[in-house]
Amino acid sequence: MADDGSSTISAESSDSSQGELASPRVVKVAVIGTGLAGLASAYYLATASNSRVQYNVHLFDENSSIGFDSSSVTAMDGNGIERRIDVPMRSFAGGYYKRIISLYKSLGLQFHDAKFTYSFSEVEEDSGDARTYFLHGGRQGTFRQGGKPSRQGTLKWTSDFVAVIFWYLYFSLIAALSTPKGGVSFENAVSPQTAHKKRFGNDEAPKGYGTLDTDDESSVEDGSREIESLQEFARRWHIPAWFMDRFVVALFCAMSTCDARTIRNAPAADIIDYKRKTFGQPHYLLSGNSRSAVAALTAPLAKENIHLGVAVKAMLSEGTTWTIRTVAEDYHHFSHVILATAPSRVAELHRPLVPVFRDIKAKIVRVIVHTDDRVLNFLESDDIRDLNLLKTSIGTEATHVLFPGIYQTTSPTSLNGDCGEDYGGRIAKSKVISESVFERVVRTNGLVDAVTKMRRRQGQHNVWVAGSWMWDGLVLLEGCVASAEAVCDGIRRKCGDDPG
Ligand SMILES: Cc1cc2nc3c(=O)[nH]c(=O)nc-3n(C[C@H](O)[C@H](O)[C@H](O)COP(=O)(O)OP(=O)(O)OC[C@H]3O[C@@H](n4cnc5c(N)ncnc54)[C@H](O)[C@@H]3O)c2cc1C
């Protein structure tokens, strides 16, 4: 027990480099948050232990189960078969998710092509009725799966279809050839040594730098870089607003779970980069669900180092040691701390980062797993696809038909905008299997600047930040792995254990 009567977990023995010649130096690292960013950070460090340095990694999460899988559920489908359901969806596409694919492969995890088919509908402002305007059979779909919506006349559909295909090909060509202004590509990120050499002409990286800096000289601290929005990019290339709104904006609203205005104003570079890299690529799902990834990523950690249901309340610095204080008033001592939580929580725990994160915006997103088929009543039954997008004046509702009779509805709405308890009679409470709420960071210019600033502060006082948002790309799972890789490389460099 500590002096004040509270319990204390093991005094820090790490980072001393005073051990016997033959034994590795033990560096104790706390990872706060067990979403994919925290799990990947812990995994990379735990498996990086070698004859010189051994990383003793502890994971903390306020959830009673690992965050990456804590909202997932098990339910019976309409045929009485028990199904595991990832909440939220954890899909990843070829081309864009290179790091995640490589990580999952190295862990021996199985994943499969989801072969999604899509329906696109919109709520008409004057009547409040929903109209299906496009069906898409996906990458490998049949012509029928992508055919004419039931309620559309053949002539109108044919002319619309030709126009959509023309603008889709034009948009794809522009995305392949044109680079939006002001984007920072993660591929341009270089090591601190390279960045320093470019600026100052010598090899020595300045202390306190994170692992990555950017090659882009214009990405300065004051946020003065001109960043072209998606809307500006579309105007520059004369892409009609109806095409952008009905297809590009509607899709990215569903993917990023945010409103249409945010997507129109989002950095075009992110969206074009995603479009370019995923063109013609499959969308994958983990065959063993998120829990297969959780099992593989936590396998190298000692069970007693995984602290679940333990909310971290404060971080206190004492010389070279960080003391983590939990809500239960337990104290744990570490050399390095990785904050792998939403930025609002990072700033609560480490106040010096408040000004860095000031302009980051986040949205609350609701995901309902349920059995109420009325949610798709706006569609003719022949038009129901795997992913059914409903564009409203605000954003996009997405209903994924998971299994016979089981639906996952993200950002549910009532058609008339009055979201009562049952979403305008669309999802009865009695048919809800689970209802989850997530905080999702929105990719805005403010986030672009915050990430640039944070990158310069990575590792200062041995505090590191990882998360799906902590990279130069859309707020998706790939950002978790990219930021985890960067943070772990940084810690290893600081420990004199160069990852090469
Ligand atoms: C509805 C929805 C659908 C999505 N679909 C996809 C998709 O298909 N593909 C894709 O690539 N991305 C998708 N995303 C995005 C992606 O899932 C998230 O961005 C990503 O999972 C975030 O991971 P993270 O590790 O950064 O943070 P999180 O998963 O948010 O983890 C942070 C963890 O920190 C814990 N925590 C916070 N504060 C404390 C504290 N003080 N003490 C202890 N623990 C704390 C939390 O409990 C949480 O478990 C989706 C997001 C949403 C919301």
C-alpha cells in the first residue's frame, strides 16, 4: 500500500540502463485505451523486446472488455443460427489499408472479400418520401444487382445511368491524375533524422521529436497551409454538384459517419487519396470478427498487465517517471505513456496538449443492431442490398443487412426528421439487440493542423499519442496502425533500440 493508504503497483525499475551487462534493460510503458490504436501499439512494443531492451507493456481501458471489441454482440439470426456481430463495422479495403492488411497477415488472421452490394436512396425535401436513385452491384456484382430501381421508369433510369457512369469515370480519372491543393500524404512522412537533415544539414534529430515529421515545408505550426476542400476541388474540375452530393458525399458521409457539410468542407486530398487507392479494390472483413484480432494482438502481453474496467483519471510526472492514477486510486509507474484515446480524453489527461487539440471536432455516432425490418420499408424489397444508404438533408443513414433478419443501422433517422424513440416507427425498442454510441473525430482542416502540431510534440516528456485520427488520412482503422507504428518506432529510438 502507498503512504496514503491506496494500493500501488510495482515501483519503476525501468530505463535505468544500469542492469547487468547480459540482461536487457526493462522499459515500462503504459498504453491507455484498447481500441485498435492501443492494441497495435502494445503489440508492436511487446514483440520488439530484444537482448538490449525489453518492453514491459501495460494496457488500460475503462471498458470492462477490450475496446476494439467491447460493443460487439452475439445474436440469433432469423434462421436460429448464432452470429457474432462487430459493432461498429470493421471493414477495410485493399489499396488504402496497407498497414492493417500487413499486420493481420503477420498475425495469421483470416479475412474475406465482403462483396458488398449497395442501394442509394434520398429523402425528398418537399414530400418527405424516400426515393431510390441507384443500385450498385459492387466490384463483382451482377448486372441485376446493379440494375434499375423498381420504382424508376426505364427511360429516366437509362439517361440517369449513362450520366452517372460518365461522371464516375471522369471523377475517377481526375482522382487518378490530379492532386488536390494542400494535402499532406502520409507517404511523404519521413523520419525525424531525414527531416532534421533537410532543415539543418546534419544527421542529429532534435530531442523530443516524434518518429515522423512531414516532408511538406508548408505544413507549419500556424496552420497557414491552404487546404482545398472537396467542394472546391469538384468546382475546379467542373464536376456537377448532383453527382458529388448523391454519390461521393453520400458515401463518405456514411463511411465517416458525419454530415454532408463536413464532407464537402473536408480536405479533398484525403478523399481523393482514398478514392485513388481503393479503385477496383475489394472491401474485407475479418472472418473471425474483431475478437480474432483482439486475441492475436493481446497474446504477447502478460494477463496481469491488461487492466480492464480501469479508468485512468490523471497522469503525474515525477522526474523521469509517470505515475498513472486510476479512478480506484491505484497508482502505476511508467517510463513512457501512450495515450490511445479520443483527443478530448487525451487533453483531459495531459493538459499541455489542450491548445494543440483545441480545433479538433468530434461527432457522436449511434449504431443500432436490431431485427426491425421496417427500417428498410422505404425500399422496394427487390431493391434491398447489403448496404442501404439513405441520404437525408443532413447526412447518410446506413443499414447493413448482416444476416437474415439482423440489421445494423448507423446514424438512424426518421424520414421526417423527428427522431423520436423509435425513429418515426422504423426501429421498435423491443427489436433492438444493442445500441452503442461512439465519439468519432471529424477530418477537418483543424484536425490536419492539430496532427501536424502533435507530430512535433510526440515523445516530449515521454508522452505519445496514437489513434485513428493521428495520421494524415481519413479517420479509419488504418490510422490506428499507422500511428501505432510511428509511436513504437519513436519509443524504440528514444530507448536507443533503433528499429532501423
Ligand atoms: C459507426 C462507426 C463505423 C466505423 N466503421 C469503420 C470501418 O468500417 N472501417 C474503418 O476503417 N473504420 C471505421 N470506423 C472508424 C474506426 O472504427 C475508429 O476510428 C477506430 O476504431 C478508433 O480506434 P482508436 O483506437 O483510435 O480509438 P477507440 O476505439 O475510441 O479506443 C479508445 C479507448 O480508450 C478508452 N479510454 C478513453 N479514455 C480512457 C481513460 N481515461 N482511461 C482508460 N481508458 C480510456 C475507451 O474506453 C476506448 O476503448 C468506424 C467508426 C464508427 C463510429
